[in-house]
Amino acid sequence: MFKPLPIAIGLRYLRAKRRNGFISFISMASIIGIALGVAVLITTLSVMGGFQREIRDRLLQMAAHATVVADGREMSEWPRAIKLALADPRVAAASPYVDTQALIDSGNDKAPAIIRGVLPDQERKVSVIGDKMVTGSLDSLTPGSYNVLLGKELADILGVRLGDSVLVATSGMNITGMGAAPQMKRFVVSGVFEAGHQEFDKGLAIVRMDDLQRVQRMDGVTGVRLKLHDMDKAWDVARDLALRLGGGYRVNDWMHENANLFRAIRMERTLMAILLSLIIVMGAFNLVSSQVMLVTDKQADIAIQRTLGMTPGQVMRIFMVQGSLIGIIGTVIGVVGGILLTLNLEHILRLIERAFHVNLLPDDVYYITGLPIDLRASTIAIIAAVALAMAFLATLYPAWRASRTPPAEALRYE
């Protein structure tokens, strides 16, 4: 006979006889429950991870990985800051910028926005604004042209097109003989961009840095934007640059600027994982009930095994093997099914849309119209490990009950 003996008997008990069909049905229900929970959990976390990655990537296409800003003053030594930043092997590119709040008036409507002054040649290295142009070009921001690039939603709100002029009133003030007057300048719309993120498409306007400096009567810049090879090191790189510049600077990175957004996404993903794990727990409870019924059905067999010299520990291992095999089978089926479902989920959604004539991700509502997937081996491994652990724990009590079966009591009525 196959050795060791508890494994051989446990494998034999996995196939119930015809009179034990109900027990086999419960065991099958346990397998299906575990497999369903694992598959749904893999698919859900992969889709949510894909959306999180897509939001992060779209955000970082326009936002800097890190910024270094002079604290309470203009940053006049920005050429030195860029030189020191590019000397750091962790920095891929650096660009100066000027930021200010403004009210844009097109004559038809008004809208608040952030006005960002950039140098086009250097801005291309830290963002993809040049690739996101719907009309016009980033190269239209020439010195002294007073041209402006607007986000698509901002342009729609203002009702302007290429070649129209807008009046930009910044938050600064000019002191004149008549008192304080707002800093205003008329700019010409030379392009419209669409980043796919509402923060930029609705609230950002880009001009030439030299032009904005003249409007605001400033010689320096607001700060320096950094693009890194590894964006997870943004805070350390920005802090090191500020220290090399001699202090008096504030640093920020993409994680701190968008902490609430990513914290909410992470919390939602965690709660969804906990809720969907209850499906696996239900499969484990079905496994407990099937194991208890199997132990009750095998009372005579247990008694005979005990009289033939089998120890309580060996009896316990028999039912632990049988129950663990159910968990392993369910987990394997769930992992395979979850991977296949995740990889083909977009095609399934398209079939549903065509069959029921619905649009699950309408273009006019969602910025992300596809179905991003982030299928990670680490996530699959964690889910499989949790499912196997639950299945193993579910076998402990029934197996312990089997090992405590008194042979004489079990054989009294046989």
C-alpha cells in the first residue's frame, strides 16, 4: 500500500461511495465556494490595481515626481539647482517653473485656473504635455508671444478656440499711484491639451515662463520640478537636493501631494478584499460541515483502524489530508479561473455590451474608458496562501473529533 498510511487513506476517503453521495455534494460545494472566492478576489484586486496604476500614471504624466521650492521667496538660483539635480544619477530630468493662481476671462465666461510658466524645451523632459496636444503645439510658447495653452475642459468652459484671446488676472498686485491694481495681461490661445485627468484638463493653463515672469514682475522662479528614474525615491532625492542648496527650501513629492486620493483607493481596495474573502470563508465553513459529516459516517472505519494499532495522531492526519486536498483543489481551480477571467474580462464586458445594448464605461463620463488590469504574481500568491490556510484550519476540528472517537462505542451497534 502507498506510504505513509494516513495519506493513502485520506486520498481514498476523498472519493465517497455511492451511499455517501450527499457528503460528496457538500465537498463539491466546498471546492466550488473556495474556487469562486479565489477567482473573484484575484479578478477584483487586479482590476482595482489597474485603475489605481492608470490614475497614478496619468497624474504623473503632467505632475512632477518631486519639487523643490524656495520657502517664502523667489528661487533666483534655479540654474544652480538644476545643475546639482542633473548631477544626481537618480534624477532623469529637471525643469524650472513659475506657478500662480489666476482668473481667466474670455469675454463669454470666467474660470479660475493655475497658470504655470515653463520653458518648452525643458518641460518636454519632465512631462508629456507636448504629446497631449489636441490642437496647437508646445513650441508656440515663444518668448514675448504671450501665448497660452489651455486644458480641454477649461477651453470648453471659456468657449474659446485656437487664436482667441483671453484676459488673465493673476493673484499678484501692482502698486500704482491710484493704489493696488491686479496684474492682468491678455494672452492668445495657441493650443489645447487633454491629459485625461480633470485636475489638469479643467484647472491648468500653461504659458512661457519668461512671459509670466514679466507679468508678475519677478526675476526668479517658483521652484524646480524633478523627474526621477525611480519615483518611489522622490522624497529622498528632493530632500538631498534641498540640503545641497544650503537650506531654506521646501520639498514635496507626488505621494504627499496626492496622499488623500491614493489613501482612499488603498482603503477601498483593502475593504473590497476583506469582503470578498468572506466567499472563501463560506467555502471553508462548508468544508467544516462536510468533514464533520464524513467523520460521523466513518465512525466504524475509525474504530477498526484504532483496533489495528493506528494512533489518534494518525487518524487525525487522515482527515486533515482529506480536507486539505479539497482546499488545494478549490484553490488551484480558483487561481486558474481567476487568471483566465482577468485576462479575458474586457472581452466579456464587450460581449455584455453588445448583447444587452449598454455602455458600461461611457466616454462622456469616465476618463478611463478601457479596462486596465494589473495582474501581479504576488497578489495571486497571497490570495492562494490565504485560501489554503483557511482550508487547513477548517480541517482541524473535525480531524480532532475523529481522533477522539472511542473504538468500543463506535462498534457497539455494528
